[in-house]
Amino acid sequence: MYFEKAGKENTEQTLVLACKRGKELGINEMLVATTSGYTAYKALDICEDFNITAVTYHCGFKEPFKTEMSSDVRKDLEKENIKVVIASHALSGVERSIWKTYGGSYPVLLIADTLRLFGQGTKVAVEISIMAADAGMLTGNDIISIGGTSRGADTALVLKPACQSNLFDVKIREIICKPRIF
């Protein structure tokens, strides 16, 4: 499915399509990118029978020593049996800091930009799979990974996850949905 434009307004449809395809394939692991908890709560409402992991970015991303996801939201999601991963961006991390200071081109940033050729949500969905794998939250089986453009969700992938140390073992099996215009 292709959405006419990127954005939060596609969140519910993305989750419905992702859950449907996951069930068809017998996949029960789902990742959702979220900062505020919005997408994770929507997934909880829509996607029954999935082991959901919410993935958000590291402390200090926007402001030193501050997290975007409040501790109350994190605790509430965990009470709902949603695992929460807070981690550095797998496809930028320290390289972004070096680039900001010294300029230049760096391999991991090039990989991220290549994935963005398919849309921001595709890059995010791949990236959170690496972050969750590194955190020990995945079994290694195929998963549904959901990302978005800015806020909400607009992209869902079926993929084989891998840790950072085996980045090129990540396999995008299917694109369930994504924005056509981004």
C-alpha cells in the first residue's frame, strides 16, 4: 500500500496493515518507533497477540541529559507488557557528532541516507530493528518493524533483524506500506 503523503495521519492504517500481514506470515514480534508513546499506545489498541517493543532514541538527542519519552509513559507502557528500548541511533550515533564537528562523509551516515531514498520511515524501521537487536529484545526471527516521518507511523516492513556488528545481515523481506510522496 502506498500513502499519498507521509505523516502521522497514516498511523492507524499502517498498524492495521502491519498486523494483518504479520498474522498472515505467523510473525508475532513487532517494533514501533515512538518518542511520546503515541504510536506504541495505538499499536496496543490495534495489534492484539503481538509482542510489541517500543523503540525511542537516546537521552540527550535533543537536549543534554533529557529523554523525549517521559518516565511515566515508559512505566505505563511496560505495565501494558510493551518492552521499551532507549538507545543511540544505530545509523548515526557517534558518526553524527564527528560529522557536525569535522564535516565529511561517513559510511553509516551514507547507509542511512541510502535507506531514506525509500522514505524516512524505511530508514527508521531498519534502524530500530538494529537498536532492538542490540538491546537483546528480539529472537532473531522475522519481525514487523514500523517507522515514520517525524511523528506517528507511515511505514511498515517485514524484515530479518541483525545487530550492528552484523548490519548487512538485515534483510528487508517486504514493504507492507510506505508513503509514495515524501
